Amino acid sequence: MKRRRRTFHPPRRRVPPVKTARSRSAAVPLRMGALRVTVCGVVFVALIALKLALPGALVGLRGTLGSWLARDADFASAFSAVGHAVSGEDGVLDSLGDAYVAVFGSEAAQEVAGRAEIEAVPDAEPEPASEPEPVEIRAYPEHAAAEQRILGFDYTPPLTGAVTSGFGWREHPTTGRESFHYGVDVAADEGTEIACFADGTVGVVAESVELGRYLTVHHTNGFVTLYAHCSSISAQSGDLVRRGETIARVGSTGNATGPHLHFELHEGEDYLDPAYYLSQSGA
């Protein structure tokens, strides 16, 4: 029998393609192009975020934001500027500035720059506050005393209530003219008891158009008290009265706008401010 002769064939190896200079030069631009597109995309996103979120400088540009984004952007110039930044031909800040102008326009860039300059200007110094006009203090008329004097005897407030008109110049509540008020007005309900200010002797018990029903009480050391606009008076002229004793009741007789006590304190010819002696009992 004839033997067949077998021929041995070694396995074929896969030979990688040889990269020629031409293929390598074609791949480099592809990789650079992809890199450039990626970088430009990131830069544009950053620019848009910068435009929307930059504090201070772009706050006042909201009204024109739509027109900026809707305008025709020069993307060719923008890509060129970014390419210069990537390749190192120009400075990064200058290239990004050129790209910003290409996308959003020169007007937006000028407006941002103008607002930045305005914000950089320091605040103007406030104008000095004008001095208040001096308040005219009118002098008291003769025999009206503003100071507190020592009475030298025990006393008590004739009535407890709100002081509706104090001692001094005022606009008269019924005439509307400026006049001096020689006592204090204490508001109270009609018929409220009025106590005697201090021990003394009842002087005048009378009635007038201005004061209504009123009475006076003479005390030691030349002091006299007056109680006016009373609805009724229980004491009579010449009576000895004690501190705190009821001598009259609150009313609105005479020239009055409501029930109250008009109370005066005299020392000889001088009218004293009764407010010093209404807060509490004393001597």
C-alpha cells in the first residue's frame, strides 16, 4: 500500500496592519477634533452658566437675557478662540473673552463691563443730616412759677385720674386760642368725690362762667388751693376742713368740654405747678 505523504503547514499568524505616516497623520486630527469639541462644549456650558449665575454684574441684565440667547452667535469665531486657548497660542482669559463676545455679542460684554465698573465705584458719602430747627420755649407769664417749692405741711392728691391738660401754654380746648393754663385738669366720672388737699379753711364758694362751681381753701404758710367745674360743693365758706375730707364732686360746669377737676395751687400771688404734688401724699 502506498503511503500518502502529508505536508505540514504552520498556522498563519495575524499580522497587525502597519501604520504608515499617512494613517498616523489622519488619526491625530481626529483625536484633536474630538478633544476640541469636548473642550468647547464644556466652555460653552460654563459661559452660559456664568451668564445666568454671575452675582452682581448680571443681576440687572435679566430683561435682555432672552435677546442675548436668541441672537445669532458667531460659533466659528468662538471655536477658533477656544482652539487658540487649547493650543496655547493666546491667553486663556483673552480667548474665553473672545468666545463670550462671539456667542453673546459685544453689547452684552460691554454692558457687563460697564456694570462691573459701576459696582467698583465706592458709595458716595451721605449728606450730613440737617440740624433740627430750634424749638421756641416761651417764657412763663409773671407770677407763674415752674419750680417745685416746699409746702411745709402734709397733703394728699384731691383726685386720682388722668391729667388731660397740664400747667403751661396750650391751645384752649373751646376757644382754640393759645393761652396759659394756671392749673391741671384731672379727668374723672361725673360725681366722683373731690378730697381736700390739706388742712385749712374754706375761703370762697362761688360760681362763674369760666370756672363753673368752684371753691378755695386756705392753708398754712400762705398757700391756697382752688377746685373748679364741680357738679356740687358740700363745704361752705369759713368751714375748717381736714386733709382728705370730701369737699365737692366732679362735674363739667362752666367752660368745660367734659367732667373733670381743674385744680390750682397758689403761694401768695404766684401760681405753682400742681403736678409736683399730685403723684403722692407728702409734706
